[in-house]
Amino acid sequence: MMISKKRPIICIAVFLLMFLTVISLPNKASASSKDFVIQGNNLVAYKGKSSTVTIPKNVKTIVGLAFYRNPYVKKVIIPDSVKIIDEAAFLYCYDLHTVKLGKSVTKIEKDALYSIFELKSIEIPSSVKTIEEGVFDELLNRDFTIIGKKGSAAEKYAKTYGFKFKSK
């Protein structure tokens, strides 16, 4: 039985095409419940690889280091159930570019969004009464803008630490 000389080349080409397709697939779009480590009402850790993460609605606090150095997360949606974003919760999430805060967040602790290189802006609801020092330290985006209501903690923080502020 004679094997065509083209057959091995075609097999290699098909294998390479399949391999390249698999490695170029994007991260799954959103997180599943098994990706979260929750104790009581506290989000202790996120172990997933999704690019968009919606925090579960039973969470009241995002604990410090919950997203520490997660290279996959690009967008986080925080529901109205969350009251506190703890110290260093999103520390070194370099590719995080969008954070949508729920309307019930009252406190953003020190270094919560430290060293987030891609963050362009954040809308801080008027429910936030405390924004601790260093929340947005080490941002590389020089056009970073804090959006909030005039006279809010968001405006005060922006003015105190030299960030652009946009009134909504």
C-alpha cells in the first residue's frame, strides 16, 4: 500500500491548526460559582480564569487579597449587596480595566485597587462614605478619572490625591 507524500504534510497542518485554535481561545466570559471561595458573607478568594467576574449577590465584603495577582480578570461587577471592599482586595490585578461598584458600597479600604495598570475610570456611588488612603496608588493610566456626585467622598478623594474628577 502506497502512502501519499502529501498525507503527512496535511496531518501536520491539521494538527497545527487545531493547536493554534485551542491556545487562542479567549478566557471564558463569566465566572461560575465554583470559582469563588465564600465564608459566611465574605468573598475570601476568587480562583477562576474568567475575564468578566460578577460577585455573587450574597457577598457583603470582598476580603483583602481576594483577587490577588489574578491575571485573567478584566472586568468586575460588584452587586448592591457588597458594603465593604477590604484592604488590597484587587492587589496587582494588572489587566483589570473596569470595576462597576454596587449602590450599597460604603467603604473602600486602603490599597483596595493598588497597582491596577489598565483602570481608566471608576464611578463611585454616593453610598461610599469612606475611601482610605492609597486606594488607587500605582496606577499607570495618567488619564484615570474618578466619577461621582459633587460634594461626595469620591470628589474629596480625587481632590486630595490629585486625580481627575468628573461630576455625574
